[in-house]
Amino acid sequence: MQDETEDAIAELHAMLDRADSIVSFTGAGISTESGVPDFRSAGSPWMVNKPIPFDAFVASREARIEAWRRKFAMDDHYRGAQPNIGHRALARLVAEGRSPAIVTQNIDGLHQASGVPEDRIVELHGNGTYATCLNCGWRHELAAIRHAFEETGEPPACLICAGPVKSATISFGQAMPQAAMMRAQELALECDLFLVVGSSLVVFPAATLPVIAKRQGARLVILNREPTELDPIADLVIRAESGRALAPLLS
Ligand SMILES: [Zn+2]
């Protein structure tokens, strides 16, 4: 098994060397190696409480207070998380011009922290490192919001228009970000290697992007610790930690 994994990693790097346009698609698995919990896994702090749906957040002051209380508690769980080898390896591909962009399901901002320019990151589930006004879209920084929230106990309101302010993530029941979705599809259509890293590929659109890439003739590599439903159509499947498999890109 050990040798099999080593062989698969060697094959991955041979494929990366041959590729002209690599699109990486990342999920929670790449960030668990930075100590960020996978919020869908059993026992994670996210799953102890049922997620607050978007409609409830908009409709109820109590729901907004509870959402922000949980948000700040969660932030304390992974405060100080740093990009790991996997993030840095994918950042290297972008910096070398071998990868036009990274598509991610993660909200932790660790691709940005690894040095990838903002315009080379497509965030399908938003970003948890800042907040936006649901009315006017104004960006609000978390530190100021937290300070006010802890002083007053009131849910944050926009300084510009007084609208409700929400973490810039996509909540359950909230529409997917249209521009990010379209860009992710374009990237899947134009790449010649689609590299899945640490995603179990069950949530839409995660399940469809690799299929789009594969259908247009790209090679598909799935690097994930657990099996995924799309393993049967992949050109290469690697069951390993992402840091271990991607480390050769940094040498
Ligand atoms: Zn506003």
C-alpha cells in the first residue's frame, strides 16, 4: 500500500509536468492539515448546533445574534491557522503561471494567506474572514464587528445603510455566488488537468465541475483521504494527505 501511494504520487507529478493549464479544486481536506476543522465531519463545532438557515438570519434578530455568537466561537477554534504545504504547493503552480486559478469550497482564507492573488481564487462558499452588508454589499471587518457585538450584544448593522451584516460566507439556503460559479465552470472547461485536493465532491457544484473538465478532455486527478463518488472517472486517484502528495512541488 505504501509503495502504491508513492507510485501514485510520482504519477501525479509526471502529469503535472505535462500539463499546460492546471485548475486546482480544494475542499476542507487541504485545510485540516492546518488545524482548521472540517465543518461537515461528525463532532465538529459546526455540527454541534444545527446551521442557521439564511432565511432565519434575515428574518430574526435572535437568529442573527446566535449566528454571530457561534461565528466568533468558531473563529477562536482556528485562530492563527497558517497555510500548510498543500496550500503553498498550489500557490507555487499559480505563481509559475502553470495554473490560472484555484477554485475552493473553503472559507478560511488560507489560499490568500499562502500568497495567491485574490483574483486567482474562486470562492464558491464565500469567505469567513470578513463580513458584508446584505443590503448594500459594503465590506465590514470582523474585529470591529466583534468589538461592538461584545459591547452591546446587538447583531451588527451596516454603518452605511443600517442593513443586516453577515459573515461573507454562503449559508444554507442562500443563493450560490453567480459570478464565482460561472468562473469555476469556465476554468473547468479550459483546463487540461483538473486537480481535486481534499474534497469529497458531494456538494453541488463540487460534484459537477470535475465531470465538466473530464468531458471536455482534461485529465482528472482526485487527491483525497477517503474515496469519492467520482473516483471511477478519474485518471488518477491518490489516497494520501495533501501535504505529502504535493510537497515535491516545493522542492
Ligand atoms: Zn449596507
